Amino acid sequence: MGVVNSVKSFLYFWYLQYTLNTSIYMLEPLEQFLFNVFLVGFLSISAYTFYVFVPAHVVQIYELIFGLRQVPAAT
Amino acid sequence: MSMVETIYMPSENDFRGKTKKFNGVQNGGKISNGCHKKTKQVDEETEKAWEKDFCETFEETPMLAAISTYIGYLILVAVGHVREFLKSIGIGVVKCVAEPKIPGFVPLYQTWESFYSWYVYRRIQDCFCRPVSGVPGAKMVVIDRESNDHRWSFQYTGGHSTVLNFGSYNYLGFSQNSGPCAEEVEQTIKNYGVSVCGSRQELGYLDLHKQMDRLVADYLGVEDAYTVPMGFATNSMNIPSLVGKGCLILSDELNHASLILGCRLSGAKIKTFKHNCMKDLEKNLREAIVDKQPRTHRPWKKILIVVEGVYSMEGSIVKLPEVLRLKKKYKAYLYLDEAHSIGAIGPHGKGVVDYFGLNPRDVDIMMGTFTKSFGAVGGYIGGSQALVNHLRLYSHSAIYSSSMAPGVAQQIVSSMNIMLGRDGTREGEKRIQQLKWNTRYFRRRLQEMGFILYGNKDSPVVPLLMFMPSKIAKFSRESLNRGMGVVVVGFPATPMTKCRARFCLSASHTKEMLDEALQITSDIGDLLAIKYSKAEPPSYSENDVPLVEDS
């Protein structure tokens, strides 16, 4: 029970810091919910884009710099 | 690296001998026969002696707090615009005034002020304008209210809470409904009635007013004084009768609205100088004297420097010895507004002139109010006999406004008699010393906890910086729940990114009340993470303030 309480107060403290520092604390509950949904959606789409494209780009740049291939033609 | 930007904080080097300063060269490399240098040194030393005890800090804003504040305002403004758009297409309830779109008419509500008050201020409106009842002494009764429509409107729940009062201007603790002052006021109301029913020049000048004017003059140490029933009107209605067109007013950039209004009404040219910055003031004075009036290049008729004793939003004290030196050098006049400093600072409670140990006759116009320290209402202007004679004839408030109510005048007379010790007790001295002790103790403890405080170590107004509007809202609500009432201030009264809570200390606060308040503040500070300060611990303490014991 003590561990659950301390985890809950830890999460409450950090959620409070997030809402205070972004001034979401002042918005109405519906607005808070929509803003959180928007933020989570934006972050998840960014994460997905990162996951799909960034490794391929990194490999391309590595091979370009270290000269294992000529400049690739525009596809 | 320290992030503190301190002004005149005494350091070790100030106390070492003045001879070995520049790379070990004696006397700073200057060659003289020794006689002139000695007297000059003595003059400089006595002139700068006040700087050794003058300790003011205005710590820099931490970078993360500034960034969070800007992001927060960005989000609030964006959400506000989205709500405006939704309101225009009919979705969502926004209970502001609906403006019909009539072609050919200028819109009423398009400015930033309306937008801010609907979409930022309104959201935390329950922290401001709280209804209170009863005497606002060391504790006050706040009437509870709640809002069911996101703070567009409020309903009373029927309950009330008694909280510690750190919001009222009650520096000497005269805000009481019992005690010698209240009894004398009751007797006076029985003798004179409640109102004077006339202006000062038309049968409104009672013997009580004459006694009060004489007492104020004795208290300040000036030749004569003139009182006005409203503190704001003392500034706004009397400055126009002192300066006019062809005069120049140099006013501090953080002056109160009443001073700004009075200066504008007078018709004189106004120039502001940086807050409490004597170099900027000197530069402006020199430019004014050299360049003279803008187009005609005639010399200014009068140059008036307008400063306040204690600035209530910053907690800073004006550098009066320096201002007086500049005033005498450049032959300007000085208007000193001691609204928050009379009674609150100085070894005898006589204001900022007393604090620095200067001669009150040096200040041309000493203005102050009775609202903060004397538990009354109204203001005064003190100065030479010629000045007061002129004001009695030409001031707007003498001609047009009703004179001070007898009960209020008696409150002023009673409280000033207590402060001067004329009632035979040491009550006045006790209150002054208690306030001083409270100020030092409270400020020291808060700075040791790690909060950013602004202002001088001796000022009873304590601004605690929180930078973000959401944090001041949370602070205000939490502290009310835990039993402490403070005033929080946000954008229009302070710069946009420097929102703060302001504690007003009082001589009626006991050490137990202060400790309780400090504990509450520390708990909320941990919850909100507002202990931003990276400065060294304070070098002052309350131990050098002797308290007067009850006999």
C-alpha cells in the first residue's frame, strides 16, 4: 500500500508539473482532455515516422560520407 | 557561477582600507599632497555610508521558468483563438458579451485586453477579488464561493473560512475594532456625526482637521501638512496644482497609477527613468537642463522628480540620499510618495527619510497615505508653509471633494499619538520593532528555503516570484485551503512573465503565525517546485532588532 501511495503521489506530482508549466492547469477539463489527446496523437505520429524513416536515412548518410556509394540519383 | 544580480550588496572589499585598490598602487595611483584627498575621502565615505547597509536583490529569471512561461502563454492564446473561432461558428458556450455584427459600426471587443480578460484572466478569476467580511486584522474571514460554469459566475456556498491575513495593508496592526483608537473614534462619531457634509473650503474644516494637520506635520518634521480624504486623489488631484505646462516631470518607471494619472493631468512633459537607477536619473536631468524644452529651447520652468518610498510590487526602497544629492546639484524639486513607507520603515516609523537619517526639510513635497499603516483612509502632503498655503487654496480636493469624515480623522489622530508616544505608553515603539523583526525573520526564512524574493531586506512587502500564471493560481487556491490568504498578481500589474505572490507583513502577526505561514509556503513550494533561487543564503538576520517587551 505504501508503495502504491508513493507511486501515485510521484505520478500526481509530475502530472501537476506538466500541467502547470504548460499552463494547461488553467484550461477547462474538456479542453485539457482534448489538448492531451492532440499532444499524444502528435507524439505518436512523430514516433511512428521516426521509426519508419530514420534508420534508412541514417544508413544512407553513413554510406554517402564514407564513400561506399556514389551520390544516389533522385528517386 | 552565481545568477544573482545584486545591487549594493556589501562585500568584503568595501570594508578593507581604501588605499590599496588598483594593482597594489597606493591611493589608486593618484598623486596629491594628502590634505585634499583626506577630506574628499571622508566626504565620499560619509556619503556612501548608507550603501553599506543597503541590501536589495532582484535575482535573474531562471531560463527554464522563462521558457515554460512563454510556452504556457502561447498555449493559452492558441486555445483562446480556437474557442473564439468555435464561438463564431456556434459551438461551445462562451459567456462573454455577445456583440452583434452590425455593418458600418466599429467593433467594441476586438482588442487584446478583452481577449486576455476572457481567455486568461477569467480562468483564474476565483483567485482575485475574494469577498471578505469583518475586520481585516491579523486574521480575516473569507466568504466561500464556488463556480459551476468555469468561473464566468460565482455562487456563495454559505460557508466562510478564517485565514491568516497576508494580503491586507496593515503594517502597524491598527486595523482593529477594539482598543484605544476604536473607543476614541466611537466618542468622536457621537460628538461630530458621521459625515462632514462639505468641502474643506466650504464649512468642512473642523477643529479636528486642524488638529490632524498639525499632528501630521509634527510626525513628519515639516512646517505644515494638508490632508485629503482619498489617497489616490491626493496624488491625482494635487500634482496638477503644483506643475503645469512648461514643466518637466521625471518619474520612476514603476510609479503607481495615481502618480501617473496626476502627472498626465497636469499637462507637463513626462520622462521616465529606469527603476531606482540613479545613473539614468542623472543622465535625464543633464539632458533636460542642456536640451531644454523640445521646440522652443526655453529652459524648463520646473523639474520635478517623482519617486516612491517603497514600491509595493517590487519591495524596493528608493535610494533617497542619492536622489537628494542629484536634486540639490541640478536644482530640481522632489516629490516623495511614501504610501507604503510611512510608519513601516525607519527606526521611529517616520518613513524613508527616517530610514536613511536625512533631514525632512530637504524633501520639497512629502506625500503619503494613512491607508496602509494607520488603519484609516486618505492621504497627506507635507512641506513648507508656502506649499501648504498654496495647496489649501488651489488644490482640487480642497475645493470640490468632501472633507475627511470625523471618525476617520480621529482614527488618524489616535494612531499618530500612539506612534509618537504621546499617549504615555511604549505601544508605538513596540509595533515598529515588531514589524521590523517580522520583516527580517520572514524574509530570511523564505530566502533560506530557496524562494526568489525581490526587494530590500527591510521592506515589509515581500514579493515571491512564480513567473507562470498557472502557478500563482495553484498557489492561491492551495494556500486558501490550508488557511493562509495571500494576494497573487499577474499580468497587467506586473510584467507578463513575472507573476508573483505578495505577502504584506504586519506588526500584529505573531511569531507563531509567521511560522505557520512559512510552513504552508514551504509545503506548497515543494508541491509547485517554485524554489528556484540559486543565490547565497542571506547575510542579514532579525537578531539585531530589539523587541520591546510587554511591561
